[in-house]
Amino acid sequence: MAVHNDKKCRRCSCRNVACQRRKADQRRQAKCLIPHAQKQLLLILGARALRRRQHLSARKEPPLEMDEELGPDEVAVDGEDLQVMRDSVDKMQRQFSRGLRDIQEIRALVEQAAAQRELERREMNTPTASTGARNATA
């Protein structure tokens, strides 16, 4: 009779009745522990988030002084910001036009390849004069 190996039994499905009972018992225990573990995890994560929020609020700098003229939703934009935005828009437009040019080149190449393929197919389908003469004599 073969000797029972507990390590092998845990890895694969063993048909031993005692092993089946042990596995069923472990599953039952795990099902009972999972909700409790989830509650504990939520409590731990909540406490960590609360501590992190308190720590960050303690480290925050005092709020910047706002201009009296601007409301809370308004932002002041100076000339340097506008120049950066213009440069960014110009760069995007150049990339866009380069992409369109590349697409046009690819379309032209595809059309050339399709025309060449069509020409080759026509040449393959049309019988030549010498082939037709040979077929007529045979």
C-alpha cells in the first residue's frame, strides 16, 4: 500500500476520505473568517487614510494670498503662459500636418501596389499569342 504524503495531498486533489474531510473543514473555516478579515482590513485602511489625511493637512502650507480682483474660480494668465500655449499649439499643428502627409504618402504607395498587382493579375489571365497558337494546333 502507498504511503500518504501530506504535502502532495495539499497540492493536488487526493481521494483519501480523511484528506477530503480536512479540506472541507478548512474551506468552512475560511468562509467564516473571510467576512471578519474584510471588516478588519477596512478598519485598518480607514485608520491609515485618516492618519494620512491628518498628516498631510498638518504639513500643508498656508493658503496663497489671492488677488482681490479675482474670484475663486478665476485664474490670471500672463504673457509667458500665452506664449507657452502658442508654442504648444504650433507644435501639435506641425505634428498633425506631418501625420497627414505620412498618411497621404502611405495611400499613394498602397494605390501603386494595388495597380501593380492588378496589372500582374491581368497579365497572368490573358493568354499570349504563342500560347494560343500552340493550343490551336494541338
